[in-house]
Amino acid sequence: MNLLPAAIGPSTGAALVATTGDWRWTFWLNAIILGFIVLLTFPVPETYQYYRVKAYNRRNGTAAPPVDYKKTIREAFTRPVHMLFTEPIVFPTSLAAAILQAILFCWYIAYPVIFERVYQFTEKEQGLAFLPILLGNVLGIVVIGICDKAKYQKARVAAIETGAKVEPELRLYAACVGAIGTPISIFWLAWTAKPTIYWIAPMLSGILFGLCHATVALSYNIYKNDIYGAEYGASAFAGEVMLRYLLSAATPLFWVQVMDALDIGWSTSVLGFVSLTLVPLPWVFFRYGPYLRSKSGYVPADVEVRV
């Protein structure tokens, strides 16, 4: 899961730079951790069914089916892009996730500006200001679990008893919570970041933002995976990741200038107004999701597409 490191990174990075006095150590630490993780992957067994079957056949002296490497590579690069721009569910959910990540990257810029200029925090203290976002991410996972148990799992038990199918839109209740809470958390930060208001008030907005970010991003991914299955769900997620980083990578290049031009309150409010456009999206899928799924060319036959 990529939400928790996004909140932990600024805190640990700020502490590391403040302690060592060298920003390069943030990259050295990443290299050390990634190198260690690569070593840990070697003893991990293969989980993809095709290669498990291939290994089994090899051990038992039977021929494995040939692999069309050109087709595999072509699908790996083209299918995510094709799904992103042709699937009526993939593009809006991916765009919502991309906008949320772009807002998160703006928070990476806004927090140091706010807590240095308004509250005179040190570099290490600015990094610690991101910890409420981490707490919010964890709470967001809890909210997803509660909604899933109350809505989806209950419907799944009933469906097993009756032989019916469960509609994947039942996965979106947590996204409704996140969609409503996101603009609230952003406006909270925008208009409490003042010298006359104690620093804990804007910092606590990160808990709500982290919760909402987790519920929206994870709920949409679970929703798409339920719709497209293991094979096409991976391609849908790959298309989303591409869009997320194309959009969010640009925001750090200009957000300081935006904050200087509009001041803290109004520049942060711009993010709140943008997030307001995402509020109706879960309800759109509740209403039109079955119809949109019926128009898909990638939905497996065993997924409920009742209109």
C-alpha cells in the first residue's frame, strides 16, 4: 500500500536531514531500504497461476504451453492506456485518484510553508506535522473495513444463500465518506493556518485528510478489481498509476508560487474547490454503475452487470 509511506516519508526525511545536515542521506536511505527489499524478494514463491503451472509441469516432465512474449509485452504497455481512455469506470475513478494525489503533493509544499512562516517550526518539527496524515490513513483503513463488513459482506452472505451476485458498487460506501470529508479537511487547513490560531488546529486537519484520501483511493481500487477481475484489474490499476503520477508530479513545480500569489488561505481553498468536484462521483456510480459496466469490453462474464 502506497498511502502510509507517503505520510511517513516527510517525517523521517526531515528528521534525517536535520540530524545529518545532508539532504543526500534521504536518497541513501531509500537505496539501502530498496536494496534490502530486493534481497527479500528472491525466496518469495511465484503466485501467478501461469508460472506456477509451468513450474509444476517442468517438475513432472510435461511440456508447458509456449509463451507469446511479444503479445505479453504489448498488452502490458497498451492495455492499461486503452482501458484508461475507453472504459467509462476506469477513467473517472483514476482521475479522482490522480486529483487526490496531486492535492497530497500540494500539502507536501503547503505544510512546510505554513508551519515555517506562520508558526516558526524547525525543519524536524515540520516533518512531524505530517504524522496526523499517517494516523488518518490508518483510520481510513478501519473505516473501509467497517463499511465493507456492514454493507458488502452482509450482501455477500445473502447472495451465497440465494445464488445471486453481489453488485460491486457496495464497495463504495467508504468512498462516500471520503468524498464528503476531503473538502472539509482542506478548508479546515486553509482557514485555521493563522498566527492567532494555535498550531494544533491546522495540523489536526491532516487526520481527516488522511482518512478521506485512504477511503477514496482504496475504495475505487477495490471497486475496479471487483469489476475487472485479477487480470484486467491489474491493467486498470496500472492506467490509474500512470495518470496519478503524470498529474501529481507537476504540482510541486508551481505550488509555492501559487501560495505566494494568493496567500495561504485562498491558495489552499483552491484545492478545496477542486475536491468539491469529486464529491458526487460515488453516487454517480451507485446510480449508473451497472449501466456503465454493461458497456465495458473488459468486464468478465461472472461479474454482475444488471441494469
